[in-house]
Amino acid sequence: MKIKLLFSIVIFGLVWNSCKKKETGSPGPNEVWLEYKAYNPTQLQVDSGTTVTFINKDNSNHSVTSNGGFFASGKIKSGSSYTYTFNTIGTFYYYCDYHSTNSAEQGAIVVR
């Protein structure tokens, strides 16, 4: 009986630990992370000519699609990335095609 209980506790601990969010740090300059069904940061300011890298740190597929049709990443699988160079001054709003109703997966790049 004690072995069953010990076994159950060990299994519970392994499952609990695997479900916790992992600390991954924070995005570097000119990076947007797609994690926990959200963009991080949701707004980024860059200078014209800057290349921004969108990195999928989540377990599900995501995309980065601009509202004005300027760019569309297509599917970004877990562990993959997409880059886009912003050469035009303005504000570029974007969203995830897979989760378009999720307000946490909407963002903006402000180009100066």
C-alpha cells in the first residue's frame, strides 16, 4: 500500500511540474515572442529599416498577419520564427490567424 501511495505522489509531482509555465526570460531587442497565446510585447517601437523577429515559444501554431496586408507569416510552428523588415514609417497592427478573437494575440509595431 505504501508503494502505491509513493508511486502516486511521484506521478502527481511529475505531471504537476510539466504543466507549470516555464520561465523563458524576456524578448531581446526587436523581438516579439508568441507565448501562452499572447504576443510579448504587444507593442514595439522601432526605427525604419529594422528587422523584427517573431518567435513562437508556445506549444501551438501561431501566425503574424498585418491588418493592412503588409505582411503575413503563414503558420509559425512551435520553436520557429518569422522576420519582417519595417521600412515604412507608421503603425502596423497585426493579429494571429489561428486565434483572431483573442485580444492578447493582437499587437502593433510603431515605426519611427
